Amino acid sequence: MSASIDPRQLSIHDFTYQLPPERIAAEPLPDRDHSRLLVWRNGQITDRHFYDLPTELPAGSLLIFNDTKVVRARLFCQKPTGGLVELFCLEPVAPHRAIEPAMQQTGSCVWKCLVGNGKRWKSGPVTLAFSADGQDAVLTAERLETGDGYALIQFSWTPETLPFAEVLRAAGHLPLPPYLHRADTDVDAIRYQTVYAAHEGAVAAPTAGLHFSDAVFADLASLGIATGRVTLHVGAGTFQPVKADQMVGHAMHGEPITVEASLLRQLLSHTTGPIIAVGTTSLRTLESLYWLGAFLAQNSATVLANLHVGQWQPYEDMPHPTTAEALQAILSYLEAQELDSVQATTQLLIAPGYTFRVVQGLITNFHQPESTLLLLVSALLGPEWRRVYDHALLHNYRFLSYGDSSLLLP
């Protein structure tokens, strides 16, 4: 960490800009890879299109993608009186807290949810009739308890043999970003997913990946650009505004990550070019690996039920092994536990003052003012982030989830 910057004392108000509402992309472009691409390379800016990405990457690059898949997490249930209650599924609580087994749960489950029109839902169950595989089905929801801004909801459904993933696919709606102010459509069902989405569990898309097409992947392969995948299930907290005057008062949301041992070996063996994260979620996952490894390097004999990276862990006084030592520590841990992948949660906040340990470049969209994602970009570019955003605004780039992209190569 830079001696002159303490991320805990940063004011989010220093990371803002004027974003006209008309610059927020409300719809995706007809072709994924026809979005514009701002390339920032060692202080030089060029304007390209996303289909040019493969030729803009340094030779020997390794691109790391987040292969999470967005679930249809919004459920519109009906009260006996006819009014609608919206339930936005955030994370599983019982009988499984891990997302993958929770999605395969049959019959009933409990999730933490946001509740729309909650004040009008006094008591009793609400229901949602739907069709799954050509058969009639019914979902019933009951509120068990209410917390700070959320509720624990008991779901049950018939037929009981349906996994909860199929219930959401058949009965739910995509959770589009709230700033789009519109309902999801059949187009969103395709375009608010990456073409490589594989593991269900996100309630927001890893939007940097939305620009990739089969044609772009073919061009990457033809140029010898290596690729790898991690999984971070993006939570609704990605849209959570920073309300504190200083970052020390802001609590980052925790998100589950899964990384295969084979990816760790790929990172360790890659020596030909930069490691470039496709999106902020991939970047946070890769950097979280370092801090997991740094911890395990000091606690190699410890068997842990829950691996976790704290929000301020990088800014604490602790030993800093090399990146290779940290990644090897995770591999050694997995081998000792006879595991094929590391599963953890991360609350990592990357802000000015952060020292990057794994990543040397980033592909990302243009983010909201006063957001933790903008802090991350500033950590990578320093004050240059303002010139990048000024250029994007001046040259009519489209912003946020369905907007244009950037390739940032410090």
C-alpha cells in the first residue's frame, strides 16, 4: 500500500463525474462485439471496436473470464387479495448456504430476499402459478422473519421434484440493473448473459463479458491468446451505493468464488504476457486468490471450513509472499485436503493505495459515479481514470451494463 494513501480515509465524493441519463445504454446493441472499445495503453488512448480486441492485446496475454450465470431471481407472487409482491432472491440460507447445492434443492428452501410492496404483505402465504416442462406448477412463499432491508422467505413448490433452479428458470424474471427502469424482455434473456456462462448463481451479469462473441473467441485462439475461467457469483450488492462519507464506513458485500486447481496451475505457469481480467469480478477473484494464499502460507496446517478475504485485508500489516508463493500455498492446501477447487467468499475492496498482485490489465465497461467499481479502476489507473472517462463522455461512448467497453493496460 502506498504510504501516502489509506483507502479507509478516502471520500467516495472524490470519485465522481457528471453522467447524463441519456448516456446510459438502455438496450444492448444488435451485435455483441460491435460495441466500442476505448484502449488505454501506458497513457495513450485510442478508439476501436470490440471486435478489434484480439489485435489490441499484448502478445502472449492470458484472459481470465468469470463464467457465472445470471439466474431469474425476481419472482412476482400474488396475494390472496390479488395484489403482487416482488421477491428478489439474494442468497440461500437453508438447507444449503452454498449456491450450487441450493439451486438443486427440491421441494422447499429458505432464501434471503428483498421484498417489493412488502408493507402491503401483512401475513400469510403468497403464490405464483407457472408452467415447467409442460406441467402446471405452483410456488408458495411465506415470510419467516424480517431483517435490515431484507426478509427470510420460505419457498415451497409443487411438483416437489423440481429443483429450485428450474423453478426460477420457469417462474422468475431477470434482475436487470435498477437504473434501466424497465422490465426484462426476451432479448435480455439472451443478451444479459455471456456466451460462456456456465454456473448459475449471479443476480447481476459480469457485464465486461457481454461483448464477447464466438467470432472474437475464434480470433483470440488464432492469435494464441490463452484463456481461463473463474467463478464469482455477482450479488445485488454490486449496485449498493456508498453512503458513508469515508470508505471506512462502507461495508463491502461478500460474494462466493470458486477457482479450480487447474486454473491456479495455469496462472503459475503463465510467463509469456500479462494476465488480463475480463471484468471487475474476475479481477477481484484473481486478487482475492493472492490474499487467500498469503493467509494459507502463514497457516498451512490449519483446516478451515470457510475461507474468506476481508475487505481491509490487503491494507493490514501482514507478511506479503510473492504471487507464486501465494498461489502455490493454495494448491498445497487443496492437495492436502484432496480438493479439486478452492471455494471461498470475498469482500475485497480495491481502491487507490492497493498493490495489484496477480492482474496486469483489465477489460471493463464504464461504471457509475461514486461506486466501488470506479474506485477499482482508479486503483489501476491512478488519476488517469478521469482522462479516460472524460474522453468516453466527449466521444459519445455508451455507459454502464449494456454500454461500451475499455481495455486498460497500465
